[in-house]
Amino acid sequence: AYSTDIGPSLAAFWEHRNLMGQHEQLRASATGSLLQQTGELSFRKPAFLRADQDLLADVKGGMEDTDAYKRQWVDSLFALERPFLDNWKGSAGVSFAYEIVDEYADKGDGNGNFELFGLPLSASRDTTDDPLDPHSGSRLQLSLTPSTGTGSKSLLFVTAIAAGSAYYAIDKDERFVLAGRARLGSIVGEKSAALPASRRFYAGGGGSIRGYEYQLVGPLDNDEDPFGGTSLLEMGGELRVRVTEEIGVVPFVDGGTVYEDPFPNGKETLRWAAGLGLRYFTGFGPIRLDVAFPLNPRDGVD
């Protein structure tokens, strides 16, 4: 992949889907860019203790150097996952992370060494017709993670995130598809400045608000370094038009911001961007190229 704000990046993985003859999945992956280099090892064992329950284990770590902070970290998770109701899955587990964080923003105190213990809870629902190129249905992801931290300082906070997307084909042949998405987040228990810089919310860049630089939507310090916040609002809408069997175009609008308070307070301006995307449909999924421009940028920053 390539992005004008973070440069080139590469992702690779290897996966075994029947490791010990009982459909166990083992996946090793690595990603690399100018900002981040990570490695991850994940394991899933189905029918753990009961027929409809999976055991999940995950370890990842790496190095990251953005305009907001520099960190080295390792993160681990052990959880149980099972289905409930129609099309829903839920999981509960324990997590541990060790981070060495150096914050660049001058008004924050998110530096130091941190040991973070969490109890992540999540629920998800997926009714889409295709995992890579949906034409109908919706997705919803909910997560709630109480966390406590030791090390350079004692911390106690709760992170809540709700994200969803929906897809609707206008015509019978599914050549015109409306797609919308939204993401809300809140961190309660600690002020923004007290949290490790890597645990705050940031917005801007691909996958967030296209047309703005990576992490540069939301609060900044006096040197215009990203400070992050404890609440997040992102949204987007697009019209996916399939021009031929292989080519599609996608006009889109993205918007959102980050707030220093746990709930949106109106102190930060919602930033909007618009753009046009090109899609090339392969046998496994679309290849994307997006070009976006900010509609209400800050002077000299975005």
C-alpha cells in the first residue's frame, strides 16, 4: 500500500487452518511502514470446552514513531468467543501490555513505561453478503475494556468503542451501492493528559478521515503536534458505482474529530473531506485508490 501522508507500507501473513487436525488456526503476520513495524502471532481453537466456543490467543508487538508519540510495545490477549442470538458473536478475556512511550506533544504527560492490564469485552454482528465487497447488510462492533496500569504512574480507565457500517444496493444488478459508516469512542476515568499517548484517540488519514494527514484531526499542542483525546467521532458515506466488471468509481465524504473530554463537547470543529475513489475488482476483492481533499481545514495545518 502507499499513502501520501505515511508513505509505503507492506503487510504479509502465513496461516495454517488445521494445525492439529481439529480446525485450529495459527496465523503469523508482519506489517512495515515508515511509521510502524509490527509482528503478530494469533491462535484460534474451536470447540474449546463446549461445541460453540472458541479459545483465542494473540501476541503482538513492535515499534511506532508518529507525529504524536514514539513507542515500543508488546500486547497479549487470551479470550473466549461464542455466538449468541442471530448473527452475533461475543467474547470476554484478559489482556496485558507493556509499553515504552515518548510523547511529542508539550502539553501531555503520556511518557514513561507502562504495564496495562485489561478485561476486554466485545460483541459483533455481521449480516453482509460478502466480507470484502458487500452489497447489502450491515456490521456492528461493540467493545468495552476496563484497564488498570502500573509503572510510571497508576491508571484506571475504561475504553468504549461502537462502530458500524451499512450497505444498500440501489438497483437490481447491484451496480450502484450506497455505503455508510460511523465510529464513536469514549475513555472515562483519566484525563487525556494523564493517559499514555498511545492509548488516546486520534483521527485523520486512510481508514479514518481521508483527506487529512494521519492523526492530525483534533487537539494539537503549540507546535501543532497531535495531542489526541478521550472521545472520538468519525463518519463517512459513499456511492459505489461499478462501471464495468473490473472497474468501479466511488465518490465519498468523510467527517469527524477528536475531543479532549470523554464526551463530545463542541469545542473541536468537525472536519470534513470529500474525494473520489477508483476500484479494480479482482477475483478475491477490490484494489483501492482514493484521492481526497479537506473541505474545512485549519490554516497551515491540514
